Amino acid sequence: EAVKAEDEVADVPIYDRAENPYLAPDGTPSTIGVVGAESSRYQRAINKRTREVLKSRKRSRTDQDLIEGRMDLATAAVVRWHGWENEGKDWPCTPENVRALLSAPHILSQVEEAIEGHQRFFGNASKN
């Protein structure tokens, strides 16, 4: 079955705070593969988060609540990655590890930008 354009994965290079690309051990850029904001995967995450917020009936949200919500949504959009290590060992792309990586604000913002960058997902997206 063909993958819908909005569900295609784009591999995005990630940059450090000095705007240098993170590099994998093999010297290639470290990437994070994400689906776009219109993907069924991301839309399910938005719906789940919305249900949780409505159920909690919290009147006000702390800054940490907002960051956690952003991380939940971004984590849901990450499908794969390349070149990430933890203490010199290969780091599998699991939801827990993705959240740990996204706890760095400069990485979270780049992943969010990629998710929202719809043009990246149509025509130029990498194939699964």
C-alpha cells in the first residue's frame, strides 16, 4: 500500500547551538526522521493530548506542563533517527530515548520546525 504524502518521513539534520551539524560516528550528519503535522500519526497525538488536557480540568498550566505537551507531540512525530549515541554506544530510537534527546530545547525546536515545515514533506521527502 502506498504511503500518503502527509505520512511520509523526512530525515532532518540537527544542529548544535553553534549551528554546526551533529555528526554520527561515521561522519555523516545525525538526523531525526519525522512525519509532518498533517500526518495521521501526529494528528492522533494531538487528539490524545487534547483529551488529556480536557480530562485534567486544570485551570492553569505551568511552563513545565506546556513543555511536556510539546515534547509529547514531537516525540509522536519521530519515526527514526541516525547517528545518535549515548556514552559512546548506539542509542536506539525509542520513545523514551527520543524524549531524552528532545529535552534539549534547541533540538526540540528544530524537530517542531521540521514537523510544521509542510513543504518538506511533499515532493522532497525521503521514502520509508
